[in-house]
Amino acid sequence: MFGAGEYGVEVTVEEAAVERLLDTTPADVSSAPELTFARNVFVPLTTACRYTCTYCTYYDPPGQASLLSPEEIRDICQRGADAGCTEALFTFGDDPDDRYTAIHEQLAEWGHDSIHAYLREACEIALDVGLLPHANPGDQTREQMELVADVNASMGVMLETTAEVQAHGGPRAKEPGQRLATLATAGELGVPFTTGILVGIGESWQDRAESILAIRDLQERYGHIQEVIVQPVVNNDRWQSGSPDVETMRRVTAMARVGLPEEVSVQSPPNLAPVRELLDCGIDDLGGVSPVTDDHINPEYAWPQLRELESIAEEAGVPLNERLPVYERYIEDGWLSERIEAALDADDAAGERYRALLVD
């Protein structure tokens, strides 16, 4: 057992299970019978973040970050809705109003006492134009998540790793225990959740196995993990140490498929990972792909076009199906708030689009 008593969560990882995963190879898994993806629009509320991870280009130094205005949010969401998207992916750095005076002051000017209060307004805008919000705002307290959970179809945060790695180092280092606590909070609140591991930031193979099994433990406890992203770190303006090689990604992807419960999807992001080389390693999802906005977290790595996703599925010999940001089992089992249920049941054009996906 390991975890973060400081944050009120303990996670059980048995050494025998770790050893089994360490022995896993791609030969131990089968190709998925289908591939899925979500059509989204990326809405970066701000590039301010209290962390300074050495591989991340998303954060801007204090004094350089700004907030999207409500008008800008509505414009981006409307363009996404017009392009047939179903998901509004909201991102911002961890607690940006805690470190950035200008962000805090702008929020106050717009009548909000925190970035999460503003996120709630942003989610309402997305729902108003016919998109389902999926917010990924980093570490969250229970109070923060409760404030926005009912206006999100699903939420997420990358666990990245349970290990203490130098890439997270410095005076504002990410703490794995806080990430695990956020995952546990989502489970306690009944929020369908996406998480993932980041490969190649200094973690060991044992760390990778333990990270997968920590996610498994939380899923078995709460049932809220809908998908796990297996994402390689990539070169950018701040990280020049390279990406893990194909064989590493094949092995760790197979480990994720073996280590996670069957109902949890294993996602490989096609703009970052060598997806065609991973088709036989158990992946069944290609994540959110936007026809109208960049990947603002990895701006040098463009989203693939839909035709490319179709080509990937053709190469795998399986159908490609579009999905919602919340997996269907959570809709069927009554996990969603009345606000999100109302969006799904609406008789307007957005509602028809949602229903078309569910029928397909």
C-alpha cells in the first residue's frame, strides 16, 4: 500500500501485481474490436499555472498569462458546435489565481472569487450553445470540484506518475499524492473521469506499473474511471530530452491494457503517440480531436484530420465510432446531473446530435 495520507487517500498496490505487469508484453493483449474518438473544441481559459514542470509549454510566467473573456469562450464554443463537435474541453493550469495577481484581479472584475467559479460560467456557456463540457483543471479540492461537477458531463486530470520525478521538481513541484486525492475525490462525488500516465519524464518501469495499478485500485473502489491515456512526453521549447521509443510505448500500452479493468478504455493520442504501431497493444480510443482548434497544451503537434483517424481504423481492420465526452455506461447508469441530463434530452439541434451518436 502507498498513497498520500496528507491528502486523505491511500492506494493499494500489491507487489505481485507489479511483477505481473513488469512481465507483460504486447503479445499478452489483443487488438480492440473498435476504435472511438470524440469531436471536441479546445478552450484554454488561461495559460497560468502554479507549477513549472520542465516538459510543459502550457504555462506562461506571471505577468504574461491572460484569461479568455466570456465573449471569446462563446465564440470558440459556437465555432465548435457549428463544426459538429459535442465536447468543450476546458483547461487551465493548477490554481492560476493563487499565483498570478493579474488573473485574480481579472476574475474579481468579472465578479468571480476563483477560477473555478469562472469555469462554472464557461461550462454554462458551452451548454448554452449545445456542447457538453469536459473540464481538466488539474488538482482540485472537494469544494472546487463540487462547484463545477454538475455542469460537466465528465472531468479529468492526468495522474502522470505516482513517482517523485525531477521533471516535477523545484519549489512548486507536482505531488503525486495530490493527484491521487483528486482522482479519489472525483470517485466520491460520482464524476465520470479521464486520467492517464505520462511516459518518459524520468519514471522507472516499476513506477509505470505502480501508476497503472493505482488507477486500477481507485476504479475498483469507485467505478468512475472511463479512460486512461498512455501519453509519451514530446520535445518542445522547454523539453529537449526526447520521447520514449516505439518499443517502450508498445510495452507500456500493453501493461495498461492488462493492468486496468476491462471496462476502462486505453487511449492513445494520435497527435503525440505512434498510434499505428500500437494498434495491436490494446488501445481502443483515440481521444478528443478538434476540427477547429489547436492542441493548446502541445501546440507543435497538430490534431489529425478525421480522414487520418479513419485510415488508422482501416489499418487496424476495425470500425471507427464517434463517442461523447462521457461514456455511454455512465448515461445508462444515471451518473449524470440533472443539468447534463437535460442537455442530452433536449429536442434542439444539439440534442439531436447527441442522440444520433448514442443510437449509432
